[in-house]
Amino acid sequence: MTVYKEERKLDKKKYYITTAIAYTSGKPHIGNTYEAILADSIARFKRQQGYDVFFQTGTDEHGQKIELKAAEAGVTCKEFVDNVAGEIKSIWDLMNTSYDKFIRTTDDYHEKQVQKIFKKLYDQGDIYKGYYEGMYCTPCESFFTESQLVDGKCPDCGRPVTPAKEEAYFFRMSKYAQRLIDHINTHPEFIQPVSRKNEMMNNFLLPGLQDLCVSRTSFKWGIPVDFDPKHVVYVWLDALTNYITGIGYDCDGENTEQFKKDWPADLHLIGKDIIRFHTIYWPIFLMALDLPLPKQIFGHPWLLQGDGKMSKSKGNVLYADQLVDFFGVDAVRYFVLHEMPFENDGVITWELMVERLNSELANTLGNLVNRTISMSNKYFGGEVKNTNVCEPVDEELKAVVLGTKAKVAAKMEELRVADAITEIFTLFKRCNKYIDETMPWALAKEEDKQDRLATVLYNLVEGICIGASLLESFMPETTGKILTQLNAPKREYEELETFGLYPSGNKVTEKPEILFARLDVKEVLEKVEAMKEEEKTEEAAEEKEEAPVIDIEAKEEVTFDDFMKMQFQVGEIIACEEVKKSKKLLCSQIKIGSQVKQIVSGIKSNYKPEDMVGKKVMVLVNLKPAKLAGIVSEGMILCAEGFDGELALMTPDKDMPAGAEIC
């Protein structure tokens, strides 16, 4: 994919838009990817309107969770985030997102500025050293008090929390709380939708803000506090500042021209689950740095799989590249943009994807374009000519077509992207209705109606050109395909209210391409099941390859001669009973060659006496006898101990005779 670039002109009005930076703990699912696509559609539309747009996205790469994930993978933290950041960037590119900058919080310039920001806030008294004691959620990288927990679990993600106590630096949030409350009250557009604003005010700001932990000492993967290196900057002070470091903010006052031009951001686009960090912590950090606040923060809803939030543990995660394999890039873009409500969560299922592709994309849009081109070729050899033989129905079509631009712009101004797409498809549906009203196939049969037929087809081509140009922000590849087949350039934004700009006498393509092929839902679901089975097989193989291990403290080395003093043999248990007054011990009679030895073992929690009889086990036979619970034990049965103290008898994998030497 070629990232969108254009010369940024000084005479254009600027528009700076950001997404939240994606956390590099793993591959982003379609719900995460939705945000990048949503931001892209807004950025593209603003460019179409003539704005000088700067669109920034990227990755958040520090924190305890990353440190743990890297350790599990057996690689360094940097190797781990390099791999995941590359995967995230490739998915953003796959989905044709036209970002201007992809920032990583491991970028040198970002890390240096974060250290400077931390020191500045410390020097001016906004940050102080203390210690933290409370409940910590590792996945969310967040501390909570007992009262903030929901059913004893993290209020944000619902996962378990653990007690944590450590030395830390804190930010004095209360110092700026009233100033932030005043700003929110006097800028109703600042937090959108309004429900998010009410949540932040009622649940956090009005009850009173606690000071915020801004450093950690219990892990190392983070930006070091340069004047106190055992501390690393806590994730939110690190991650949130990307919005200013990425455009050239310098804590020493040497800001770039781009920063001077683009800040404050026009729009921070984020998921509703991190609204608190962006509408409370981030504005307060900016106030402390004496910087203007962003103009608007939009907390979009979640895209749910069926009726639940996507998670690997539920096995309901959908990924963008999987969906693209089934439906194509623009069909996926259309679905996630059109099916996501403004405020409430949206739903994605395989069945719904197929239904929308068939009804909206294949039928409403694809069939319209194909029919129009096919009729132009059939009746006029592909020539599209405006003969101006008009009827009242033409004016009705033109009114809908020419009114669409203003309707789309109004919806986009409110960030109602789904509604904007609906307006464009209303245009396409009106074109389809126009075909039914004018019946070109009937006109073609009447010799004196040829000029009227030409006008009808011209009006259709013109309507489609305008609709396709408006569609570009949401489905850029489809727009290109439509205009190429119609042999027409993309309309400039100012031209979308003018009907009749298609050159009369122009020719459409001889062989129209099917834009969206209809799919059979049964066949799709069968392929989905096959894909899931393949994934399960691959996951099982990976789990087998990466079986968990236990490391124990190493004992003092022994010599070969010492080892040879120990005698190991196979023994057959011929009798076994519980040791009275003991919760742990079993007493076994074990045949070893022609002898029978009595051995007491602490395996009662894992084995019943009746299950022991007949087993072949490995025995240390020359252990000096000792009394356990008053009973003489003449050796030791060998066991392995698992993660939770579970015991497993060591047994030969072949049937060996009692007394066989273990060597």
C-alpha cells in the first residue's frame, strides 16, 4: 500500500487527527482495527474538503505486560515489540489507512522527550515521590482502590487484580481538577458522545481525583526516569505524550514548525474503554505543561462478535486479514464503518457480513454500476451522450444526487460516519429506482425514444460518478474501480453539487468488472469452520512445542562416584494402605526382585491405596531406613511434582520385571 502523502500547503486550514496507539501485546483484532479505519475515513473526508490533514497513529510498546509476554516468548522486549509493531503496521496498511506518521513509543526522540517532560513536571512540583499500595491490573496497566473494583475484579476489563506495593512517583491530579471541570462545562464539544462526558464527570471528576501513579519499580521495560533510574515512567504518561512528541514538541521550548501549526489536535479518536485516560489524565498533563487542550476527544463504541466482547479466551476473535480473505478490503471497511452505531456497541458476525455484502454491496451498488455500463454498451456501443431529452423524474433524481454532499458533510461534522455512508447509499438506491421508473429496456425498443434513452443512461452515469466520488473516503479502492470503468475522473469536492460534468460522448469500458460477487452463507460458514479447525490444530501444535517448564533451585553438584552409590530398581506394588492419623502418607508393600520392601510415601492427595496395587514404579532401594509417622520406610518411590504440587509416579514406559535395574 502507498501511504497517502501530499504537499502540505500553508493556505489550507489544518486538521490534526490521531488514533490511540495500539498496544503491542499481540495481533490486533477487527475491533482494534476498526479505530484505524474510522480515523482514516475521517482523515480522507477532511482532505477531500480541502483541509491540510495530518493523521497520526502508532504503537504503545512499554509496560509490565510486554515484559511478561517477551519472557514467555523467549525473546528480548525490543525483539517482541518490533515483531508486533510490524504486524500492526502491516494490518493498518492492508486496510488502506492513509496515515501520515506511524509513531512508536520506543522511538529515541519520543523516549528523550518523555524523560524531559517527567523531569519538568517533577521540578515544578507536580510530581512527587511516595509509595503505592493497592490492587493492580496487569493487562490494563492500572492501579485501583478496593472501592473501585467490580466484584473484586478490574472495573475496566473484568480480569483478576493482584495486591501491589512499591515505591513510586505520583502526579498531583487534584491541583488541576477544577480547571478541567470548568473546561468541560464551557466546551460541550470537548468529550463526545455526551454520555462519555457524563460518565467522566459523575464517576471521577466530581467525586474527587486521587493522585496518579506515574512511575514503576517492579519491572524494567519502560523509559527510565533519568534522575532516579530504578524507576521507569508509567505507561500513561509515556503513551499519551505521543500526540505531541510525534509532531515535534520539545520540552525545552524548541518546538518544530509542525507542532506550532498542528497543535492542538482537532480530534483524538479512541475506544470507550480508555476514555478516562484521555479525558482526565491527558488534559491535566497538558495543563501542567502549559499547552492547549485538544479540541475534541471521541470515545467510539466497541465492535462485538455476536453478543460479546472479543477475546482469545472466548475463542471469538476475528482478525482483519481473515475477513479480507473472505470479503475483500473495501467490503470489510464498509461493514465496520456502516454497522457501528455512533454511541452503542456494534455487532459483527459472519452471517451479517454475508448479508450486507449481498444486499448492499453486490446488489445496490455493484449491480447498479454493472447494469448501467452493460446497457450503455448494448444500446450505444459504450458511448454516453447527453441529449437533454428530460422528464420530471430526472429532476427528482438530480435533487437527491446533488443534495447528498451536504447531507454527508453534516453527518461527518458530527462524526456520524455510519449515517454518512447511509446517505451515499441512498443516492445509489435512488439511481436503481430511476432505472425502474424509466425502464431503459422498454425505451430501447422504440426508435423515437433513442435520445430519451441516451439521456437516462447519461443521468445514471453522472449520478454514479458523484456518488462514487463521495464514497472514496470510506471505500477508496471501490471508488477507483467504478470511475475507471466509467472512464471518469474523481470529482473535486466543489464539483459535487453540479450535475452534468461527465463529458458527453465519453465511452465506458467494454467489459465491466463485477465489483462484489454474491456469496452463499452456507459455503462461507463451512469455510469458517474449516479455518477454525486448522487454527485449533496449529495452536495445539504450538502448545505441544512450547510445553510449560519448571525451573528449580540447583543443588550442589555430585560426583559420578556419589551417584553410583544410589541403587534404583523397578518395584511392583503388591499391597497399599493409608497410614492412620496422617493426611498425606500411604504405606506400600513393594516387590523388588525376590524381596519385599515397605515404603511410606506422601502421595495420599494424588493416589488412592486401591489404585496403587499392581503399578510398576521406580524405587531408590538403598536409602537408609527411617520412621515416618511411627512406621519404618525402607526406601523411596520416585515422583514428579507439577506446578500446583500435583504428583505423578515415575513408571517405566515398557513392562519391566520387578527388580530391573534403573541405570
